[in-house]
Amino acid sequence: MTNEKKRLPSFLTAVILILLPVVAAIVCLGIGRYSLSVNETVDILFSGFTDKAVDKTGYTVIFSVRLPRIILAAVVGAGLSCAGAAFQGLFSNPLATPDTLGVASGASFGAVLALLIGGGLISVQLSALAFGLLSCFITYSLSRRNGKNSIVMIVLAGMVISAVFEALVSLLKYIADPEEELPVITYWLMGSMSRATYNNLIMGVPFILVGTIVIYALRWRLNILSLNDDEASSLGMNVQIMRIVFIAAASMITASCVSMCGQVGWMGLLVPHIARMIGGNNNRSVIPISAGAGAFLMIVMDTFARSATSAEIPISILTAIIGAPVFIILLRKTGGSWT
């Protein structure tokens, strides 16, 4: 019999998962060099529906600077966490991450290439997205053997493609101007939400939302895909097609996230483990918990990154500094057990 921990999240858990990112967003909108109280933030957010006078400077700060950044942080956190959970369930590997198929490395190469030739933010975003999806296509094509793709071949091909694109990124950094181009490239690769604008969100967020919705809608099928191919096929599932759907959705999420804010590590690895501690190993619970927890954690970490010091801390540095110790604590608490 399934124990209570492995059942679907209760109504209270679902409400908390929805409210946590919302509450964090409202609080974090007021944090920064220009501080605002929660009441002031709420008044500004709903000023269009009331006649109450609000601080014009605070209005500009929230709607022009912080709100697009908060939205990006929430969407990226939820998307990467869902992608990581999907890959871990699909490959039955607790160490699988959104970059398992080399998507993040490919997207990074595309972004660096656009930066090197002097492209604007839109060009960087389009190039990163294109090369991220291209790397996924190459990985899946290389892993195909006798008309089928095995999990082992997909993972191995992903490692190879990831290494190739990382080498290409290093090559571009080597030939970049060390005084002007190299610092821009290096800072971009460290990850930051500072480039968030409404135009960038309109271009990138739909890909993340579509991929996340697909994974959420089909999350129960991950439980079947965790079985071997013969067992999954005997239950009436087209393993190859379903595998392609999950890989495409998770890769689209990862490529779009990298295209908007650079590389953000640990979210896709750490958050799914936290989700399993809360809701058990049933992917019907893991996916929504990962999305809610990922959005909450990314909002909080990005707020700390932009407000802790006078100079913004790159988000990948912060996620690694916080994620690594937390992951070690989780390992010691679970004893390395995953299933």
C-alpha cells in the first residue's frame, strides 16, 4: 500500500505551492536600494484599479525594473525545476539535469557567438534558443540506432555534444577581445536576471510555459517511462514518441531559460530532490511541487543577488554556493536513497 508521503499533494499543499511564489514576489518587489513596504507595493500593483495616490518613483521602479525581473525569476525557476524533474524521471537517474542532453551548452554557444559578432539582446536570445534546440536535435539523432533510441545512448550522446559545445564556447572566449568582449561574455555565462525586459519575456516565456504545461499534463506517464521499455510498451504506451515529447519539452524550457538569463545551475538538480522529500517519488506530485518550489527559491535568490551588495552577484554563483551545501544535507538525510 502506498504511504501518505507518496500520495498526491493535499489541498493545503497545493495552496501553499501557489501562494509561496506570489507572497515572495510581493515582498521582494519592495526590496532593493529603493525600499518599499508590503502595503506600498500592493497599493502600487493595484493602483490601476483604485484612485489612491501612489509614489511615482516607486511605481516606475516596480513596473519598469523589478516586476519583469521577478516574473523572469519565477518562470525560470519553475521551468528549470520541471525540466530537471522530467529528466530525472525519464532517465531514472537522480543526477540528471536540464543540461543532460547538452542543451544549456548549445544555448550558451549560440549566445556567446551572437555577443561576439555584436548582436543585441534579441539576437543573443534568438541565437541561444536556436543552438540550444539544435544541440538537442543532434544528440537525439546521434543516439538513434536501428530506428530506436536507448536511454544509455541518449545520455552518452548528450555528454559528447555538451563537451563539444563547451569546447566551442572556450574557443570563442579565447579569440574574443580581452578588454571589451571577454568580460561581457564571461558575465553573461555567469547568469543574471538583469536583462529582463517585457520584450524579452514575450519572446522567451511562451516556450517555457508550453514546455512546462506539456510536462505537467503528461507527468503521470513519467512513472511508466521509469520502467524498462518492454514493461512500458506492454502497458500500451508508445515509448519512443512519449520520450521525444518529454525531451523536446524539457529541452525547449532549458534553451529558452539560458537564452534569457544565461546559465543557472543547481535548480534542475536540487529542487526535484526537495520535491521528492515533500511528496514522495510519484511524478504526479513531484512535477507541481518542483514548479512551485523552484519559482519561490529563484525569486528569493535573485532578490538576494541584486540587493545583498552594491554590485550584483551572478545568479549561478549564488545558486552553487547555496545549492551545494543544501544538496549535501539532503544526501545525508536520505542516505543517497532516491527510489
